[in-house]
Amino acid sequence: MISFDPRKKAIIWIIFSFILFLFFLEAADFSFERFKKGSFSDNILAIVVVTTLCGVGGFIGLAILDKILSLFKSGNKLLHKDLKGAQMKRYENGKISIPHKQMVELKNSGKLNLGMFNDISVKIADNPDLAPKAKSSGLAMHFWSWVAVGQFLYSIYWSFTGLWWVFIPSLFLMGAIHKANKKGTSQNLLFEAERDKEFYEKIRKLDGWNYEVDESVAKKYMKK
């Protein structure tokens, strides 16, 4: 996800999830008195399932909104024109290394796009020595990992007690959540890189950043 910073994404996700929760209560004709008559274990299970489903639904809604907004952002393309009309080229695996100050200046002027491989971003967010000061990226990553695994484990339980085939779509859903989670983690770290100089420089020393810049700019920061 690329159109929001982590705080905005969290707020929008909560709003979407809450709206879905209200719709569910209305569709299920929820009654508090009837809820109190149910067994404690059934009530807890129902709360967990409904909350998980609404959270997943909110995440899907956020992804759709982000995708729609990204269509209007020319900066999301792999190859595009900078402010001077020069074509930008992608540099990976530490071919160039740009200090934080210059990276921010180039990015703000539209002459640079910062990137990171999704698989690497997950390892960084999970490593306390490499993760940014703000803990939101790591917390969000672990939360959605638990949601993905949790809904699949529940589908297995449901397969034994109700619809046997329900674990099949749940397996694909788990894969989709993990894939989106990796991408979201990468974009969260890119956001943190702009405002957390220490974090950016730690990853720069490990050649963890990818850059899209004009070749004339890249020559100044080419590693020997």
C-alpha cells in the first residue's frame, strides 16, 4: 500500500472495520438479551470470528481504496519522467548509495523514488536492531500475520464441525493476506525512512534500499 502513511491507514482501516461490524449487527438482527443467554465459550468464539472477519473486510476495503488512489499517482510507475523530463532508471542491490539528506531532497523534488524488496522489509521489521524507532510497522505486520493464521485455523475447526470445504478458500485468503502484508510492511518502512534518519542510514549501510533516479544523478552516488 502506498497512498497513506501508517497512521492514516490504521484510522481508515478501523473506520472500515467498524462500519462492517455495524452492518453485521444489523444483518444478524443482534439482540443483547439473546447474546447473554448464549454460552460463554460460544459468545467468545462469535466475537473473535466476527471481529476477525470485519478486520479482514476492512483491510480489503483499504487495499481497494489505495489501489484506486494509486491510479492517479504517476509516481507509482516503474519508469516515468522526472520534473525535467528525463527518464529514471532503477538501481538495486547497493549499486548506488545516497545519504539521507540528499535522498529526501531528491524525493521531494520528484527526482527519486525509494524502494525496498518486500521479503527484506519483513525481516527488517521483525529485527529490533534494524527496525525504525516507530513500532507501528512491526505491530501491524505481526497483527495481520496472526489474522491470516487465525482465520485459517478457525476454518479447519469449521471444516470438522460444519462445512468441510471451507478451509480451501481460507487457505487462499491466508496467502493473499500474507502477500498484502509484505507489501504493506515495505511501504510502511519507506514512509519511516523519510523521517527516521538513523533507520535509513542503518539500512543504507546494508545495501537494503532500491532507488529510481536519473542516470546523471545516479553517477554522483555510484559505489566504487
